[in-house]
Amino acid sequence: MPDTNSSSFSPENYRQTIARLVTDAPFDIDTELRVEGRPPSMSSSEFLTNKEQGDWAERIVFEAINNHSDEFVAIRYGRSESLAAGDAGFAEFYANYQDELNRIGKRPDLLVFRRTDISPNVDFEDGAFINKAVAAIEVRSSSFLANKYAAFMSDRSRNAEEKCARIRNEILKEPLRDALKTKSPAILSLIENAAPETFRDLDFRLSSWVSTPVLQNLSARLRELKEQIKILHKRDYLSITPKIEDIALVNRWIQNFGVPHYYLQVFFDKAYVVSFREILEIASDPAKEDVVFSVEKDVKNQGKTTVKINIQVGREIIGKIDMPGHKSVQKELDRGRLLFYVTFEGGRGYLDAGVFHQKIIQHA
């Protein structure tokens, strides 16, 4: 569902729509959230590599937009300081960042403007100027190749379905069929009526029968069937992953500036875009849970509650990305500890102009 269109978009209506969706969401989203806490004392190699990858992804999107359009321009708006925990001045930076989150919310990484609205003397901190933006973009990065992941998961599901079909046929042959009919007619009926498209819906209590070789074989086949069903239940999609805390902070920024907000997920071979409004609508629909989204406490996000939405609900906005170069870098901390992390150079994203205008520039 588009956020806006050329004839009816209103910043105030957009603010109200987002506020309503946040309020109605089935999560505990604290719109009065205050971000506070002590700054981390030290960075890790993983953190620094993730930061470098995020900066690379932002550059890919920034250049893809600006190399494509003569009418629109992306500017970097998010925090760009290179300080990390352990660096001189980091504690002050961290405190200022928390204060900013509490005042205006979480800045998007990029803002998109008409080029005619940009002048040499423009103040990128001026709220009146920010209000002129046609879109706000939060850039996320992922260490996957989207095409290879999709092919792997498709093969995994197909193999599991084929194994389910094989096991089903074995169980429905004598003497296993007769043994199952005696032990559990209900399970037999479920298996008889199962088909490749419904194997994932099979649900039965696993028993362990050992009194005869036939029952031992039947138990083994049912156990194997259950294992394949578990594979079919595993999440098989790449996702956009906003934390519940981030939803509150993005909403705060939107309430301040009224600019349509988008998440743009960058993989190493392509990128997808989905609007913040769509994220809220999808995550509030119980019928779509465990189908196109899940809610998890994500270890990679400090155990915070995270919404994981199937990337396929978005639109492919960059259909090809040239792989960047990479190299190891050494960072020496004050106490003499050495960190080694990866930096990324080069690479290029090829913007889909149609999707860019349809999904992001629709109201400009």
C-alpha cells in the first residue's frame, strides 16, 4: 500500500496515520520512551566490521540515487561520526546521541529532496528545511547474497517435502499401515490425507513403540517425518528487522517532521525497500504472523524484541550490486589492545527507476 500519492499526501495526515498504527500495534511500544544508560566501554571487532558494512550499504544507496536522478538528490542526514567505544570523546558523543533520540527521535540515514530545494547555504538541521524532504530512508545492511539464500531455502523446502512424501508412502504400505491403524487411527488418517502443500500442517504426538520390529520401524519413520516437518516450519526468508524500541524512535522523528519513512535493506547482490507504514500494518495482522513476519528476541540485537518481516513484501529497488573489495584493518586502543576488522571499498548499486519513483517519489 503506498504511503502517499500526488493528489492527497498531507504531512499531518501521515503523522496521524503512523501514530494510530503505533498505538494499535499488538506490541508494547512506548511512545514516551526515554533512552538512557551508560556508554559501552569498549568496541569489538564484530561491531566495527558491522559499522563498516553499514556505512558501505549507505554509500551504495546514496550513490545509486544521486547517479540516477537529475530531479532528486539524496543527502546524508544520519549520525556520521566515526567514534567508537573506547575512543577519546566517545562518552560525550554517546550522551549527545541519547539526548537527540529523546528530543527528535531516530534520524534516518538519508533524506531525499528535489534538487531545486537544495542551496549552498542550506542548514540541514533546520526543521523547516527537513520538512521539504520527499522521503526519509533508513538503510540496513545484511551479510547475505539474497539470490543464493532464496535458492538454498527453496531447495531445502523441496527436499523436505520430497522426504515427507517418501516417508508417507512407506508408512502407507503394509505392514506399517496396519500397525499404525491399530495404534493410532487418527495419525493414520492425517497421513493418508496429507499432500506436499500440506505436509507442514501435519501435527501429531510422537510415540515410541518398541515391542515388535514392525512397531520399531514405524516409530522410526514417524520420527523421521516429524523431523522433516520441523524443517518446513523453519523461517525460510530474509527479513527487515526493526526493533520495537526503534519503532518508537522512528515514530518520534515522524511526529516531528512528517516525512514519509522507508526501510531499505541492502544485501551484497540487491536491495529491497518497504515503507514504515507497511511494516506497522503487516506486523499488526495476526493472520500474517509466522507467514510473512515473526516476533523474536534477537541475540544479534542485544536480546531486544525484534519484528522480522519477509523481505519479499517489499520491492526490489536495486536489482544488482557489484561486489565491493574488502581488507583487514588494525585498530589500537589506548590500553594497547588490538582490534582487527573488515572495511569495504568500491561496489555499485543499479537503481530501478520505476520502483524508486513508484515507492518513494510518488507524492513529490
